[in-house]
Amino acid sequence: MDRKTEALNYLKQYPKMTKWMNTCICCGTMGYNPDMPEKITSRDGNGEYNTVFSRNIKKYFFPLRVNDMGMCDICQKYWRENH
């Protein structure tokens, strides 16, 4: 299994965590939101506990900031220079 498939399969295991993921609407690059906290708490009825998601997701993806329109920095720069 390649790394991209492995990363997407990991995300499928934690569908609620997709809120911390960004995808550029232009190039399709996917990465985690740089504002994601180091520790994410989860509630399962037994109180709160720290998940390992934020640590693990950084193994599969790099930080990706997108603007209000959903464009990454590289695509924003290209858009400004060519339009």
C-alpha cells in the first residue's frame, strides 16, 4: 500500500477529524490545518481523553493553510501573478 492510500485510510478511521484537514480547491493538495492543537480531546461517554490523532496525522501530511476561498499559498501566488 502506498503512503497516500495509507494516509487516506487512516483518515477514514476518524471521520470527525476531517475538520482539521484542508484541501486546496485548485491543486487538490491535502494537509492538516496548521492551527490544529497538539492534543485533541475526545468524548466517548467515559469522560475526555487525549487522542493520538494530531501526532499521527503529522506523519502522513504536512501543514497546509488555505484562504477563505480554499486556495493554498502556492495556488494563491500563481493566481495573483497570472490573472
